[in-house]
Amino acid sequence: MACGGRPRHPEPSELTRREVAAAEEALRRRDYDGARAGYGRAIASAPDAASEAYARRELAGMLILVDERAPAAEELARVTTLRPDDASAWHDLGIVRHSLGDVDGAATALGRAKTLAPGDPRPRIALAALLWERGDRPAARREYQALLELDLPPRLREKVEWAIGELAR
């Protein structure tokens, strides 16, 4: 679910990487309590914001995997506080908020991701679909139309053109 065009962020500490790796190993064994505890240790021992953001981002991924969307949204929101310029975190927050029924919160997060990564089609596609679902056909059409300015794979371009045609009806 990541967005391209992200700015370079400082790397997480080696300690945080080790703690996250241990949590991921527990997750591979389907030891969800052990994984949760490992991510918790990684967050608690994070020596800096970059390390904390990394650990929280990885925890959010696990929470999405086990369908704990509300806690995942909370973790992603914390990541966006720690890294307000992290387009992928904003994108994922928008997707999770939408799945929770928070359409306004999703639109805000996806709009932020789109602003931070204007060359990445994913936030714009998600935002266009959300707007269409919401019934704002003109805004959805504008988002899809803007996608045509990007270098899209042919199959995606076809789908975008189809959506524009449907929205023009």
C-alpha cells in the first residue's frame, strides 16, 4: 500500500530493527501475542522518532493483517504525527479509515497522500473511488482525469478512461 515519491527519512536504530525482526518472527509463527509484545518493545525502546515511526508502522501492518483496523488506524495516525511527510502512511491511513466507515477522515488522509506524492497514482485512485462512492461524481471525475496526466501502465490507463466515461454519463 506504499506511495512512491517519498522523501528520505532517517533510518531506524539497530535496536529497533532487531526488536521488529523478533516481532516479525513471532508473527511468522502465528504467535500474535508474542508479535504484539515484540512491536510494543520496539516502540517502548525506540531511541528516536524515526525508530518509533518504523516500529509503529510495522505494528500497524500486523494489525491490518489480523483485521484490527481501528487500532491500525490509531498506529498509522501516530506515524503521520511522527512523520507528517510520509505519503505512504497517509495513504494507508486513508484506506484503513475508509474501511472503518470514516469517509471524511479517509478523504483527508488520501488528499494529504496525494499532495505529498503527486506522481503516485494510488492515493488519487483511492480518493477518486471514495468520491464516486460518496456520490460526488464531478470531484471523482476530476481525480480520474488528473490521473491521465501521469505515466500509467496501459491497463490502468484503460480502467481510468472507463471510469471517466462512466462518470460522464
